[in-house]
Amino acid sequence: MIFALESSCDETAVAVFDPAKGFVTELVHSQITLHESYGGVVPDLASREHLAHFGPLVKRALTVVDAGAITKIAVTNGPGLAACLAMGVATAKSLGLAWGVPVIGVNHLRAHAFSTFIPLHTENPAAFEEEFAKLLPHLGLLVSGGNTILFSLDEARQIRLLATTMDDAAGEALDKGAKLLGLGYPGGPQVEKIALSGNVNAFEFPKAVAQRSSLEFSFSGLKTSLRYQLEKMQPEEIERRRADLCASYQNAVFNALVRKSKLALERGAYRSFGLSGGVANNKTLQAQLDSVARGQNISFLRALPRHTGDNAGMIAFAAWAERETGGVNETNYALEIAPSLPLALAVS
């Protein structure tokens, strides 16, 4: 069994994964309320919380699994906040030495990439390898507060970067838009909730697209457009039309994600299309991308809600799924953090 730890940002998490059966336990300590008053994550506070909560979480996990059953420890070693990553890696090394098992580093972004296949394993662990092979090659869209990435996963489970954002990530654009609109933190879910009662065509925002033939994303101009729009409105009008503003703004962000995904699918022979990352929880985006996949007659996969944010479950799963691809770091107790670790090399 694989014991996993995650601390790349503001979630302290541990999980135990049995490749033959699935997850034994998944535990997460969230720091949202701690950082809410600051409007974003404060690294020093986040690392302090990891230090305080890893011990209790590990103890809880060991109430349902015996340490003697653990064969390896997987831990996020990048990308992420340096101080936060260090807490997780140090804890993993200590446990590895205590239990006499190897410690491997997992790329947080690659874990997100593989998270869309976890439901397939959960449904039938014994048939996973066979069913997984039927879904490759795969196109994935990773959308979070810090990343907007299109990537491909081939039959050898090698990941290739197809496109990313030239400035803000989609999730970051939603969060910044929420802040301009006076909404709470995290902003993306707030925008989604309010947008449900709004008109997506009420305001004309730029569709956040770089060159039409390019797969790259760009969202900074969209945020600026919202600011200019709000400067032209009186406070009472903003309050009255907040739902329309949220709906129109969110629609502009998603329009770019949908159009670029569709373009990427048309350029390759994919058997499946997956959505992962924190923004993957947005039901409007799910529906739009599901429609795109149906239009291409391929399977649409999305990460489970508990695996869209920062979590140790996807770290454990990726450590197992990438065991023969070179996607995990096998340096054991010499493992170092890599705050700027990339998903994969770009396509040449």
C-alpha cells in the first residue's frame, strides 16, 4: 500500500491507497477559513498549519491501516510554495526512515492529470489497466487557481504539454474577478453561485483568447475589462446587476477554455477528454466540456470533487499509475523540493 502526503499550498492531506482495492482512507485539513480574511494564501501561516496538522492526520490514518502494510511513501515535492512543500517532504522522509520504506516524490500537476482516471479504478480495480488503455491517447485540461494547461497523455503514459496561459490562470481570473465584484474568498465558487441567476449575454467581455490558431490562453485582458466596466457603474447598479456581471464574466472565461479544448481535440486523434483541477467543480464548465466531448464522440472524464483541490489521494494514485513512466522521483531520502516543477516538456 502507498501512504501519501500533500502540502503544496494550503491543504494538509494524507491518504492510503491499495492498488488492488482502492483508497483505504483520505484525510484533509483545510485552511480556507484561516486565509479568508487575507483574501489569499499567506505562505508563513500555511506552513505553520502543515507543521501542526501532519502529525494528527498521520495518527488518524494509522487507526485504519497498520504501518507494516505500507510499502512506499509518496509525497508532493513540487510545484508549490517552498515552505509548504518542505513540511510535507520532511514528514515523508521521517516516516520513511521510521517504517523502513522508500520515499518517492510526485509532481503535483501530473497527479492532477491522472486524477480523472481515479473513478475508473474505483469502479473496478482489477480491470483498470485494460479499461485505461482504451482511453488513450487522452487530452486533458487542468484548470485551477494557479494553472490552465492543455496536455496529452499517450499510450505509454507520457505527458506532453500542448498549451498553457501566457498570464493569469483561469481560476485566478475568476478569483480576481470575484474580488473586484466584492465577493468572498475563494472567489470562483462565489461567482458560479451568483452567475446561475444571471444573463451570460448582459455584458460583452473579451473572450480571453490569444491568437485564434494558437492553443495558448490569456486572461489578463478579461480582468482589466471587468475593472473598466465596474468603474463606469454606480455602486447600486453593480449590486443590482451583480448576477449578470458574474454570468457574463464567467462565460467569457469558459468560452476560451471550451474553444481551445475543441481546437486541440480537432488536431489530434484522442479517445478521451478529461477535466481536472479546482475549477473542474464548476457544473457549468462540466456541461460545456461534456458537450464538446460528445461532439467528438469520445469519453468525457472529470476528477471527483474530493480530488479536484489539493489532496493526497491523487498523489498516491499518481505514484502508482506512473510507476514505470519516469514521472515520479525515486531519489528516496535525498528527495528535494522543486517549487517550480513543470508538468512536462512542451511539444517541439
